[in-house]
Amino acid sequence: MLRRVTPLMLLGSVIMLVSALCWSNNAYAQEMQMQMTRDEFRNAVVGKDAQGVIAAVGRPDSISKTGGPGTEFWRYNERTKDTITNNTDKVVLVIFEKGIVARVNY
């Protein structure tokens, strides 16, 4: 016998679907926050534009445009590890010049 779908059943299904999507996006965000070595991080971003950096290491924790014209600083917190000391870097600064990553400071 076929059951009729009630609005409450439909709402429950939608809530379950949204919860699953939020969980998978959160898992993706956590994966993107994964710690890298300094060399891995540098190699992943130098020479790339903003979209390439986001694809490689995720969105920055903050952005500053306090440098000269065409200079932008993206700050990532606790994303890299110094392989010599085995310590996590508190801050990584990705420095864009004219829209392209020119260098990375730790």
C-alpha cells in the first residue's frame, strides 16, 4: 500500500539533507585547514592568483591591504609547520603583488 507524503515527512527529509550538506562542507573546511610544511605551503601558492591560492590552501583568516599600491597580505593562522623545530607557525603571510603571490613570510 502506498503512503501519502505529508508536509512533515517532507520537512524532515529536507532537514536531513541540509544537515548532511553542512557536515560535508564542514569536513571539507577542516581538510582545507590541514597543516602543511613551510615548503609545501610555499610551493602551493607562489606565482598564483587569489583563486589559485584559495583552491590550493583555502580561504585566508584575514586580508589586509596596508602595503603599497597593488600589495595585499593574506593571513593564515597555524597552517604551517617548521620542519627544523617541529613547531607550528603562528602566522603565515601570503604577499600578493599586482594580483600574484610574490612571497610567503612565516
